[in-house]
Amino acid sequence: MAANLRVFVSSTCQDLFQERRDIAQGLLDLGHAVILSELAEKMPVHPHLSSVENCLEAIRNHVDFVVLVISGTYGSTDDSGRSFTLHEYLEARSRRLPVITFVRQKVLDLLPVYKRQPTADFSPTVT
């Protein structure tokens, strides 16, 4: 990985607070700049934009790389029902930014079941 990359950490925030901080610290230790939405001093914020729009703006214009963390929480959604984290991921992909994804084991373990039964109720594990 090249030095001095600008990295956006995308995930739900409240349930992954410590994981986000640990990832950020590891990236900082490697010499990279890290953007976390909860740290306004590190993220460019435009007061006229919503929280998710500020995150998308950061991905569009201020980062080289995205780290995505998926847990069992879907997180905040917009009117379409899409999560903010999904919007961040889609924006990164549309910009052809590299995305490294970490998935909690309990979610990953459900993948074979999902492939067999995509309409099954996964709410006990994924909320």
C-alpha cells in the first residue's frame, strides 16, 4: 500500500465504535490520513449537506481508498430504504476507489443459508 493515502472508514457507527477507532489508529500508524464521519475535525463538513451527503462528498473528493466494515446492523436509512453505508459503498465503487471489506464472522456464516434461502428471516442475527 502506498504511503499517505486518504482513507474513509465506512460502517455503522454506534455498534462498531471501537472497531472504527482501531482501524483508524492502525492506518494512522502506517502514515495514512483517516476520515471518520464522527470526527468532524478530520472530515470536511458542509453545513448545508446532510450527514450522509457529507460522507458521500468526502468519498467523491477527499479519499483514495475505503475500508468497509459490515456487522449485523443495517444502520440508518434514507427514504428509499438504503442504508447510509450502502450509499457510501456504491459511491466508492462508482468512483472506482479500492474498497477493502471486513465482515463480522456471524454475518459471514449466514452467507450459505442466504444463498439457499434469500427470502428467509435473518433478523435474529442481522438487524
